[in-house]
Amino acid sequence: MKGRLQMRVIPFSPPDITEEEELEVVNALRSGWITTGPRTKELERGIAELCGTSRAVCLSSATSCMEMTLRILGIGEGDEVITTAYTYTATASSIFHAGATPVLVDTMPGSYEIDYDAIADKITEKTKAIMPVDIAGVPCDYDRLYHIIESKRSEYKPSDNEFQKAFTRVIIIADCAHGLGSTRDGISTGSLADFTCFSFHAVKNFTTAEGGAVTWRDIPLIDSEEIYKKYMLISLHGQTKDAFEKSKAGSWEYDIVDLGYKCNMTDIQAAIGNVQLRRYPGLLAKRKEIVAAYMAGIDEINSKLSRYQIKPLIHQTENYDSNCHLFLMNIEGADIETRNAIIQQLSEKGVSANVHYKPLPLLTAYKNKGYRIEEYPNAYNMYSNEITLPLHTLLSEEDVEYILDILERVMTGLE
């Protein structure tokens, strides 16, 4: 342990915005085109290229991406969607908003990932989709998920929706809000699930302030352009032309062919995103450097502890390469009160820590829907001693050293 430290104030997750993003936003404002237009289309092409897909759609949030995906697939009243109890509300609330019912599954013991072995037992004729969560940027085991749904192919009963009928088994819609730029077995997120929904919220690795995107794998007998047009329709009131198309000479005429929604991305947001995309390789590299420093520092701290041990989430293995969105760690041997005390002590020394996440059945809205935390003991155990350290590209080496030093002081003080 080092001597007296000078107090630092380290925020949890500020956005990394440079003069380049600022200038591009100014250019968008001065262009006279600030809603959905050429910059949004450029960002969609860039996201598709990064993910290795034919198309991508940029919308107003990951939540709207998930809900609109459920809606274009015709998943709604009377249908069930399986997802994890260990996630943020956006995952399950999008299912509720579409009119379907979330069927929650516990995590695997000692893991943040959904319990794959429990999924098969939850699949019934009502099941139309599984919505796994790539928490902290670590991709789920999609090969295992596909094996599960193949084994339950006989249970799948599609509705009259053309896209649903194109599948002969349950559809996988990834909540990959955290995971842009991660890979599993060399395949990019965006190409792993049937549909993948990303978040570009201000706290994410890649941001457009608010926003998100959907990508999808090519579907046999379905033109990707047809899917793209469905997203365009449903995200803009069911209107056959967006404002950019209507602005072309003599192209005012339009129709409303569906009672859609309003969740398009603006060119102001996309202006930020296009610059972020150019910077993204460097941003990912910086995050991986920080995670490596954290891992080495925690190994050293653990060597000095006996009562507790810090177990961080592993971001890189031979199977996957995470984008290092969040640095989750469990304090083994600690209970909720001890975990909260650690966070408080870190905060008093200027280190903003967090918890990801309270399992859904702990939240009032989900209790009121009949979900009970007692049915999800593994998720509760992971939550009860989880702490998330700051992880962002504005952290300096000195910041990381300070965080580790304060963590060591707090942890050894508990011994």
C-alpha cells in the first residue's frame, strides 16, 4: 500500500467526445438537414460493415430497436419471449410494450449469463423468441443457444407474419446494448444472433448521445431490403417516405400504410456516431489496456486478502473477445451490506462505483407482475456482492492506479 494519496474525483462513465465530433455536429446543423438524412444512412452503412451484415437500421434507442424488432416479427399478445432475470429493465419492458410476455430464466451458478440448461424447459408453443443479454460486452454462447432451439424445433408455431414463417424455429434477438465490437469465435456481434440490438447511449463505448441500431443475419427467402423497409415504416409512423426522401424535387407524395411509431435517429446524432465509428478501434484498444491493468492490480490485491476475494468478469478468452464495456466484479465472501459499504467508501475517496444490475424481480414493477426473486437465486447471489468500477477512455494511467490503490485500502481495511 502506498503513502498518502492526493484526492481525485473519478466519474463513472463520461462520454469521450472530441473536437472532431463537435465540428461534425456543427456541420450537420449548418447543412440545413438535422433529422434523419444522409448522415444517418452513412452511419447505418458503417455499422453494417463493422458487424458483417448486409444492412443495419439506426433508431432512437436500443429499447426501440428491441420493440420494433418484436413488432416487425409479429410477436405480441399471447406470445412469450424468454430472457434473463439479470438485466436492465429495457430488455423485458420492450417485450411487455410489444404485448408479449417475458419468461424470465435464472443465470448459471456463479455467472451473469442466462442458464442455458434451463432455457429448453421454458420453450413452449407460445415461445416465439429468446432474448439473451451480452452483459458488459461479453457475448453469450450463441452456438449453444442455436443447439437448444434446434432441439425444440417441433414446439415452434409461427403466426401468419411473413418473417416469423421464414423461420422454422424460435428466433434469437440479442440484447447487445453493451456489445458493439465484441466477437465470439471470430464472428462479430451483429452477426451472431438472428437480430441484434445495440445501444449508443451516452455511457456506452460508442455513443450518439441517445440512439441505437439493429442488424440481422440474412434470412433464407427474405430480402434484407424488405426487412430494412419494414423498420423504416414502423419507426416513422408507417409513412412510405421519410422526410429526406420527401424533400427531393417532386417527391412530396406519400402514404401511411401502417399505424407505426416515432423512433428514428437524427442526423445530429449520426454526426457524432460517424466520428465515433472512425475512432472506435482506438477506443476499444484503450479499454482493453485499462482492463488489463485492473486485472493485474486485482491479482495483487487478492494476494493480500484472506477474508474476501475479488472475482472480476473475464473479458478475453480463447472463445470470445469482449469490447470491455463494463468492469464487473464480485466480492466473494461479502453480503449486500458489505458490498454497499465498499461502494460508499470508494465514493468518499472520489471513485464512482456502480452495481450492474438489480435482477428484475427485485424491482417494484416486476414484483407487481408476479415475478419473485426467490425463483432466481443465482441471479440474486451475483447481484448481492457485485461492484462495477469506472471503465472509460478518459481514464489516465494515474486514474487507474488511484482506483486500484483506493480499492486495496478499502478491502484490506475490511480484513
